[in-house]
Amino acid sequence: MPFVVRDRVKETTTTTGQGTVTLLGASTGFQSFSAIGNGNNTYYTIASQTGSEWEVGIGTYTSSGTTLSRDTVLASSAGGTTKTNFSAGTKDVFVSYPAAYASFAAAGAVTENYTTFTGTYTLTSGKNGFSVGPITIASGSSFTVPSGQRWLVV
């Protein structure tokens, strides 16, 4: 399952609870999660339109039933990495780039990465990657390097 991030992907859901969300179609001016591709992983944010409940994580889009599973919670209104137990009402669901996973340059001199990798990631087809180590892959997480590609940890 490749990891895919696309711009301007936003839908709504009325799903309640802590399970997989059923997506209800693209919001006006946005594209649907189908842009991610069936079976692919992506970053997501789910936010109630009242603003009181939210969740940021990594999920898997499934075209059959147009659903998004909530595989790894990175942050939530429930606290830490706990899944939010969403109540009734409409929620926005969109692709976002979580601050906790952003790498950035401070004054053009330093780029940072985490020392512990959590989640599921597959290098994009035809691309290599690198990280500064040591790197620990957390229990239940996976980092896949397809045949013919490289992930260099320096």
C-alpha cells in the first residue's frame, strides 16, 4: 500500500463512534478521497463542524463503500493517540500534513526527523529515501522499501 498525499481532498461524514468512517462525497471545490487511490494510506484530519471533536492520523482509503479506516491516531481531542469517539453530527474529513511529521529547515541549516517511526509507509515507486539515524520502527509499524529502491539511514 503506497502512502499518498494529495492537495484539496475533503469530504464529510456523519459516522459516529471510533470505527472506520463512511465518506459522503467531495465538498464543494474539493476532490474526493478517490484521488488517494483504493487501498492506499494517507494522512487525515476529522473535525466536527462544531469544533469540539477532532482527530489527526494515518488511514487507509477503500473505494468499496468509500471508507477511510483510522489506522494510527497521531493526536486527538480525546487526548494523545486515543481515537475520538465521535458523536452525532457532520464532520469534515480531509487530507492534511500533520505538524508532528513535518520536516523543516531552520534558517536553511537544519532538517529534523523523528528517531522513532510509527505507522505504515512504503517508498513511492521509483523513488529512494533517507533519514538521519538511529531510527527505531515502533511495534506494529512498518516501513517498506520496494525491490530496486533504497532507504539510506545516515
